[in-house]
Amino acid sequence: MSGERNGRFLFMRHGETEYNRRGVRCGGDVDIPLTDRGEEQARTAAARIQAEHAGIDMILAGPLLRTRRTAEIVADALGGCPVITHDGLLERRLGDWNGLDIESTQADLAAGVTPPGGEAEGEFRARVAAALTDILGRGHRLPLLVGSKGVGRVVALLMQADAAPSMGNAEIIDYHAAWFWDARQLRL
């Protein structure tokens, strides 16, 4: 099966964290757990995945506690589906912007400013694109990717979604990616 090119995958944002609840920035350089509400959101989403998305044969999660725990909850609901941690699905490192109110940094983020001590947008996009290429090239029937909001935004851009979705916690998006393999189509 390895080396085949899959045309479909699911992307799921992790459940709520304390930083999400407070409306502050939380990059890949901050590793915090899910809240109780986040755990419940993940269980609710896992039940929806179990009912609506038969065929998931692999779950790939970013390395942070919030993404790994969300993936574990889904895996348990699916009867122990394998979970692999993939460093390419790590949220963008936000350096000094971590813990700041989202609105206070939004204009700079939209303008492409690199957070002090953080990761440049171009580097982040390239890393997520390489991860997506690696994951889809593994030949899984239906992989589920579990990541953070920023990873979901970049995945949407790479998949040429009309607009990057504003993903809520534990939200799931179903992508059909057959054309993704034409590297000229990647929007980096």
C-alpha cells in the first residue's frame, strides 16, 4: 500500500485548551492539555467520526499534548486505531506572542510579521506542506490528521479551499485531495 496516492483525508482541530477558552495565542512552543470541556468536545467529535467516517485506518497527530490527547480519544472510539505523532503537524511557534490576546496580534499576523522568537509564516507553510505530502504519500485508505488551528488554516490553503475555515475546537473537515499531487498547485 505504501507509495500510493490517496485522494481523501480528514483534518480535525484539537479540543479546547485553557488558552482557547481565554482567547489568547497558543503556539507550538506552548504545550498545554485539554480542558474538561476540550475532552468532552473530543469525545463528541469521536462519536461523530465513528458514525460518519468509516474506513479511518490511521490517525496522525501533532506532538503537543492537546493534539495527541484528542487523537487518543478518537482512536479509543474507533477501537484502537493506530496513532502516529508527526512533527510536521506542530502548530506554528509564536514566541513572544504566546499568551497575548488574539486581537492584539491579528493585524501583524495577517501582514506576515514573524513573531519575536517565533516561526516565519513561509517556514510554517513549507513544513505543513511537507508533512501533508508525506502523510498522503503513505497510502492510507482514510487518514485523520489532528492538529491546531494554524495547521488547519495552512492545510486549507494548500488544498485551495476558497477561504481558510475558522475552525472551532474539535471541528472536522473532509478533504478530497486527488489533485494535490500536482506540485504546481501548492500555494506556499
